[in-house]
Amino acid sequence: MAIRRGRGVAAVNYPTGMNLGGDPSQALVHSTPTGNFMVTLSSVDLGQGLKQVMAQICAETIGVPTERVIIDTADTDTGPHCMGTFASRGTHRIGNAIIQAAREARHVMLEVAAEALEVNATDLDTDGEGNIHVKGAPQRSISIFDTALTAHFKLGLSISGRGMFLVPRSYPETETGAMKPSTCYAHACTVADVEVDDETGEVTVTSVKNVFEIGRALNPRMVEQQLVGGSWMGISHALYETTEPYYPSREHGGTDFNEYLTPGPGDLAETETIVLERPATDGPYGAKGPGEMAANPQIPAIANAIFDAVGVRVDTLPITPERILRALKQQRAAH
Amino acid sequence: MGLVLRSFATVNEAGAALSEPGARYLGGGTLAVRAVNEGDVSVHSLVRITDPQLSRIELSEGRARIGASVTMARVAANPGIAFLAPAAMAVGGPAVRNMATVGGNLFAPAPYGDFAVALLALDAKVDARKDMPMERFLETRGALAKGSIVTAVSFALPSEGGFRFRKVSRVKPKGTSVLSIAAVIEEDPDGTIRSARIALGCMADRPIRAHAAERALVGSRRTEQGIAAALAVAGEGTHPVTDPVASAWYRAEVLPVHLRRLLLY
Amino acid sequence: MKLAKDYFADERADGLHEIGRGLPRADLPGHVTGKTKYFADRSIPGMLHLKMVRSPHHHARIRGIDTSEAEKHPGVVKILTARDVPHNVYTILILIQIGPEDEQVLAEDKVRWKGEAVVAVVADSERAANEAAAKVKVDYEVLPAVFDMDEALKPGAPVVNEYHGQNYYLYDSGECRKVRFGDVEAGFAEADFILEETYRSSPIEHAPAETTGCVVVPEGNDRFTCYTNTQAMFFTLDNTSIILQMPGHQLHLVGGTVGGGFGGKVDVIVEPIAILAAKLTGRPVSFVYSRYEEMQISSPRAAEKIVIKDGVTKDGRLVARKVTGYTDAGAYSRHSPYGAQKGAAHYPGPYTVPNVWIDTYCVYTNRTPSSAMRGFGVTIADFALEVQMDKLARLIAMDPLEFRFINAYRDGDMKAHRQVTEGAALIECMQEASRAASWPVAKRFYDMSSRGEG
Amino acid sequence: MPKVPVQFALNGEEKAEFVESGTSLLTLLRDKIGDTSPKGGCHQGTCGACSVIIDGELKLSCLVLAETCGNASVQTTGGLAADGVLHPLQRAFLDHFAAQCGFCTPGMIMAAKALLDRNPDPTREDVVEAISGNICRCTGYEPIIQAVMAAAQGNSQRVA
């Protein structure tokens, strides 16, 4: 038996949002009487943490701590339109809609505080901890709690805002293909190390070093979640997954988690994650959508590493032990 | 029509219930309840036996007798049959092992039934209405007499280090078999192989013996040279399955590789 | 995880209050205590269960459907066929004017893939629904099927989907989406080496932990509340409104907390038929995919075939790239015409190539319709492109990473689809990967910048 | 069809219910008792989302018939937090961001608890084995392994 080692690299980019645009999302923001903020959406959290990151975006924009923002989603009776959670669009599209809504609400909030403090609203700022103060004079302040009470009970004002984000739809030119698929792109580069058993074709991915450029890590712990989980799925796509193992034959499709293969907890590659941030000019606080891209660069990096290890190319996914073994036998027969 | 569970204290009472149309034996539930959950409406009643005798492991005079209701987890935890732990641990994850029974594994179609592969290598005896050697049982398991119930398996304990087991799967640590191999190799003090029984999983629709390889091993030693003839005939008589995990071609290709590793390492 | 803050620091305002902080996720306490409510975590009295009778054939004409025995089965409340569906022929993207409508909610005259929905059985228990489903008799005339994209595109192949009339999607640009940039043949003439390779993939399932499903409750006021795990609430609502010819105000969807999607829950499959069943029975209805259905019936990521022909110079410049991409849509469009054309803009990869020719086809075969999945249109393309890049580098005996630096796109570069590059960061990702992996490259590559400097 | 009585303890609380014969424990817990912490991810025994602990042993509640649970002690993640205080495993899953969609989490925590109950000082390999019957599609498993290790060490703070 020979275990042979190899290393491969791949570099990719990924368009943020629905291809060719035309995918709107809307948000409504309003304050409660005690200065908490409701964000009403019809957007779906698939588990990636949309609700948490939207709360942080709203909190940053209004100038309150995140725990004072409540995300109410998804109910079509109350939530304004969102095209959906797909195409790495959630953070970018919905985040932008929330920023617009939150800015409008913040504007009203500062107007109310200005009236209470008897200053101009343009002279006011938030401290991020729940207070509004006169710029340069932090002792002249009012809490957002009191500001909301004032708006509700004295001034009869609604501290609220409406937000909408739409990248206009692009229609490809039929002959040249001139088009605008996206407004911003995330980037990634992966170096994968593998071991290949040249008698069985079995591959062990020993390590992946993933570098992602994602615009802005709005919540780094959640970014890490998605990039680490995505990397696992990339490895899975490279080596394991298909519903039709003998495609284009329709026979022998897996029907459960024993037959549909994904790497188990004993198959994990040592995973290093590095994040770069080049803010997107139209991203919410610069953020792009890395959710889908997270699973892409590992696939070719592993394919290239396998070639580096044993000198055969498998150009069909998934790169199963069987496909590697067949290629190795051909290689031996040719020599 | 619906579904009913019928519990019986003894094998005899259950036997009659199992003879009825639409009746299916309930062991650990990993096969029977799954079938019901997946919409198998041909099952009208599940029949189980609560007799504690079926959950016993007995060791005496160099033999082990394992009741049909003993779970994989209980097998793996029993120090008297510690050599079997790797085979029991090869079945499912922890929850499945707490449910799946020895009796059930005897009926599991490929690619399942790794424990039955071990029992086949041990040349176990299957206690049903009448006793049957494993190999014969496996050949006829689909056509057991209606109401016939497996109550236990028994086998002679192999000598220290004489039992070897290897399961190959794509997913670790728990995965469905590409193949599994169990072997009981008895060697003379000088290393000459006195007897060999090799059982293969996924190399047919049921566990099968590699008789040609067994014959080739007797009289030689567990060295590269000594096992070469056995490896060359390892695939004789096999009809590997093709399934989502691996093709028959792949299974046939890697059988000698894994048999070599089983025998030498 | 390491945040490499040195890159692009001048383009970023760090030090914000809430942005950039790894705050705890507000939803995790619910997850770890089992209190998070998914669509199925509701106990609704009197609920009916919907099970689907599916085609056992890859391609067949339906000569007749006999539900009389099934209707008499104890526990059965309603049996639905195509006749019960007000607007039975639909396509999801009709909402953004991508037609034609090409798929039947319940098969009427033909089935085009093994597993296609034919009859919906609604009963007061899952068991009764399954038993009755077994009694539904469908008379099929089996037709020749085609599974291979190359075969499907040949003249004389069985026509999979009559709503298209041929086995490919017809774009406004013709049989494929096209990108033409520069002069690809002149580029090949200029190249020192030409490499043409073919890459393939097979379908991939999202396999979310939670299967696709919904629970519908009639509110008694002609409105229907549908608890769903769709990834797109209004996509589902609006398509349901079309299929059921039901004003949108009668529909109320509640969701937003989903046990994994990965693109698998963007199709509109379970909700219209479950809402119809609730409307016709006046009772709550549950339609939840079994794991088998999730694995083999729900849309997978499409299989693809990608042919790449590249021209490269000895000094490592990619001077021409011609790509033909084929997306196996299966029997119906769903999101595949969209996914297939997403590749058209993507195929040059993150590189600047002066001469580009791209054709992308969306092909119909007799298999489970494919649809959206994490990165579709790009994921398999990236596999093909980046293996191709590795081969090209080895062809000209150049370090694969250095070869990518030479061709990496930078701000200001014109892309083949005629957008000027901005916000590029590929070079910096590769620089950081080079350091992290101890994969050294020549100094000039560390001095490069996506902003065009160096 | 007559219903069958079943009496058992759920998270220490006595329950007495009538079920239809053939009902799974998962269905009883979710639809009749209202403990929806075990999830129905496959009903095949291949995903682990429905994992519960019955008389100290990890089992798949989708494959256990309710009427076989008479006098049993059943534990679920829904009953793990005592008096509103999270169990160390729950705390560790939070601290390690060891859940995304959360659908596998209750089953995963049961699998981890079954391990720690009998092996308070597990190796990484022990943890990997313990969760090997539970499918997670989001996290890539590593954060879950880290969380279980940390809970075992009584140190649910993130390992730097």
C-alpha cells in the first residue's frame, strides 16, 4: 500500500445576489414606546443566522445595542416583500433595505430628541449604548427610552422607517451577452492537502486552508460558522455527493443518509479560515454574500491535489475512489 | 386496516401470531419500524417477544450463545466476547447499536449485516425451529418457514487473536459497508495456518464464505508470499452488489487489497 | 478564524459599535433547548395527511386514472387529480416573466420523470393515506426515455417536454445564452498552446436536516394559513395564487425558521397542493416530504457538462477561452434556465481574458427536475475552470498559483460580459493563501494589487 | 381501533397517555405530549434528529414504538435545562456557535449527553464516535465536537 500526498490550489469569485438583479427586498422598522426597535420582514432564516445579522445592522444604523432590536419574520400578513433567501442575497439585499428603514427611523428619533433637548437634530449623535447626546457635550443627553416615550406620548410621532432595496434587472444583450450579473463579488482561494491510497483510490483531505474575501465580516463568529460549514460541504461535493451515482443511469440513487454520502465527523480536514475585507461600495457596511462561495474553491483544489498526489485526473464529480482507481489502472496500463 | 403491536411472553405464542398474513417480527425496530414508517402497508402487525432469555449472552465451555434480542451495544460491552466488539461497533451509530439486535442483523440485506459476516466467519449455529449452520441459514433466510423464529446464535470461541474483522466504508466513523471481511485463522505455533474461515459482506446479496481463499491459506503463512494465492482467488464465487456506495466492479477490485490488509496487519 | 485586517484597511471604517462584533446568536438558546419552532412543531387537532402517488416510469402517457377503490378506503377524505387544480400547468419563474409554463402540478396526460406527482391522497392518518395510495390505479403507456444530455440534443431524440417542443430551453438569444468578446479564433491563433477538456458532474441533493413541507390551516374566513419552510415566502404565495387561481389576500404564509435550505426550498411544490386540499376538505392538511422524497423527488443541483477550450501563451497569459456549458434540467425548467445562464457571465472566471466565446445550454431529460442549489451555475463551473487552470499551468510548466496571479482580474479590467471590474480582491486572497500554506511565489506577485498597483 | 395505555416518565415527570397501537415514541412526544424537541428528520433511523435517552441508553424515537416504553424513563433535550438553567452541554453549544439551522441540535445534544453520562472525560475520538449517528448539514461538525469536548472539560469557554 502506498499513501501518496498531494497539494492543490484553486481561486474563485462569486457574484452577490440574484443573477442579473431584479430581486427586491423591503423592511419596516418601528420603535416601541420604550425605545426598542422592531424590524418587520418576510425574509427567511435558513439557519445561517439572518435574524442575528439583521439585528446588528439595524442596531448599528439606529445607534442602539443589538439586544434592543427584535427581528419579526416571516409572516406575509405583516412582513413586506422579500424575494427570498437564496443566491447569497440575504445579507446584501435585506441588509440594505434595513439600513434605509433604520436611517429613516433614526432621523425621526433624533428630531424627537432635538425637541426634548432644545437643540438642532444635526447636532445630535448616539453613543451606541442607548443614549442621544449633543456632539461635543456628552452631558447634554437623553436616553432613547425617554426619547421614545416622548415621541409616543407627548409628540404623537412614530419613530419608524421604510426600507427598500432593488438592484435593477439587467437583460443580457442577445448577440454579445453584455449584461450586469451582479454589483459586487466575493473572492476565495483554497489550498488543499490530500492523501490518496493508490490501491483503493480512497482520498483523505488532511487540510484545507481557506482564504475568503467577503466585503465585511458583520459578525465574525457567524462568518466563521458559515465558512467552516461551507468548506465541509465543498469537500463533500468534491468526493462524496450525488443522488445518481451512476449518472446518467437513473439506477441506485440513495434514499437515506446511509446511502447519500457526506463526510462524517471522523472525516474532517484540518480547516484554517482567513478572512479579508474589501468593502463593497453598495454593501451594507460593505458586506458581500459569501454563503454560496464558501463551498466552491475546495472542490477544484482537492481535484488538483489528487492529481498532484497520484498523477491522474478525474474530471467528473464526485471524485469517488472508484473513479480514481479506474484512472490509476489506466495509468498503469499505459506505462 | 392499520397496524398493531402484539407482545408475547414466549417464542411459541409468538410463532402462531407470526404465521398470520401481514405479520412481521419486531426486534430492535431498525428494520421493521423503518419499513412501516416508510409506508410499507403490507405490514399489519408487529410481533415481539418479551422473554428475557432472548436477551442473554451465555459463555460456557469455550462456546458463546447470544440471544437474538441482544443488541449490538450489549455485544460490544461484554468482556467475554471482546473480540467481537469491533464487529458489533461496525453497526450503525450509538443509538442504532442500542436498538439493533443480533437476530435482526442476520436478516439485514447487503450492504447491511456486518455482524452477520462476523458470525459467518465464526461458523455460528443459528437456533431457530431447528438449528442451522450460518452458511445454510443465510442461503435460505428469505424462505424460512412462516412463524419460524431465530432465538439465538452460538459459536465456539476462537483462539486468542484468531478472529479478524475489517469493515470498509466511505464515511467515518459510521458508514455503510463498501465491504466487510471477517476471518477466523487458526495457526500452528510455527505460524503455519491450520484452518481458515473467511466471510465477506457486500460480495453477494448476503454474507458469503470465501472458500477458495480459505483453502489457499491452509498450510501457508501470513506473509506477503504466503497469502498471495489466497488473494488471487479471493473473488471466486462472489457476486458483489452495486449500490449507491460502490459498484460491483469496485468491490471486486478492492477485495484482495483489503483481505491482504486484514491478514497481514 | 483569522481576520486579516491589514488588507484594504484604508477602504474600511473599523471600530463600529455593533458591526464587526461576534455577538451571540439570539436564536441559539432556542436551538439548544429544543424550543425553536419549525413549521411542523405545531399540534393541530383534526389534521389530515397528504401522500402523493408518483410515477413509476421515467416517461409514459397516462391512459387513465382510477381512484374508485382508494376513495372507499377507510380514513380517506379526499383524492386530488389534475382536474382539481385550477391552473395545473405552471412554472415558478413566470413571476419574473421567464416562461413558458411547462410543468403540471399533478400529471394529467403524461409523466416525464420517475417520481412525478400524479394523484394526491388526503386521509386522516399517514397510514390510511399510504394504504389508499396503494389502491390508486394508473394506466400507463410507457414511452422511450432519454437520460443523457448528448442523446437528448440529437435529432430524433424523444421529446421530453412538449411545452418546449425541443429538448433545450429557448432563450431570446436562441438555443443558448451567448457571450462574445474579442475574437476567440484570433486568440487561439496567437496562443502557444491550446487545451480542450471536458468536465462533468452528476446531480447533488441539498439534504437539509429538515425535509420540505408545510401545514395548512383553514381560518374559516376563506383565508388559509400555511406554515411552511419555504426559502421565499412571496415566491410561494404568488405562485400558489396563480396555480390555485386564488386571490393573494386569501393566502397567509408563516415561516422564516427553516431547518436548512441550501436552495432546496426555493421551489414551490408542497404548498399549492396542500392549500388546495385544505380548501376542498375544510380541514388542516400536512404535506411533508419523507426522507426518500427529499433525496430523490425534490430538485437536486443539476448535473453539468462543461467543455473548455483555452489558448495560453508560453509566458502564462490566457489569451482565448471558449466554453460550452450544458445544464441537465431534468424534465422541467424550475430554476434551471436561470442557473444555466448564470454560468455565461461566470465562465471567464476571476481572470481577465481578452477573447471569450461562451454558449450555455439548458437541456431537458427524463429525470427529476433540477433546480436551485447553493451556488448553482457557478459551483460546478468553478470546479471545471480551476482544474483547467491547473492543467494549463502544468502544460506551460508554470507554478499553478503564479499562473493565476498573472491572469487575475484587477480593478478597471473589462470583463467579457462588458462590465468594468471593481472591488476585486482575488490577488490578495492568493497572497494570503500563499503565506498561510507556505506556498511561495515570486516577489513580484506579493507586490501586486487588485487595485492595479504593482 | 382501541387505544393502548402507556405510562412513563418524561424528563422525570410522570406521563400517562393512550396511543394507537404502532405509534412511534417520536409521534407520542411531539403530537400528543407537545415536547417537540426531538425532530423527525428521516423516520428511517439514519439522521439521529429524533434521538432521546431511554433508561440511560441513546435511542431513535422514530423507531421505538410508544407502547414498548411502559415504565421507562425518557429524557429529551426539551427537559434538559433545570429551572431555566442551561445544562453544560447546552451552554457549550451556545459558546461554540455549534448550531446553525438548529434542527439536528436537540438530537446531537442527546447523543453527547449519552456519552458524557458514562464517560465524563472523553477523547476526541470518543466524541466523534458518540455523534456519528447524527447528521448535521450546516456546521461541518467541528464546532459540535469542540462544544462537547469543552462541556466535558467543564470549560465551556471558547478554546483560543
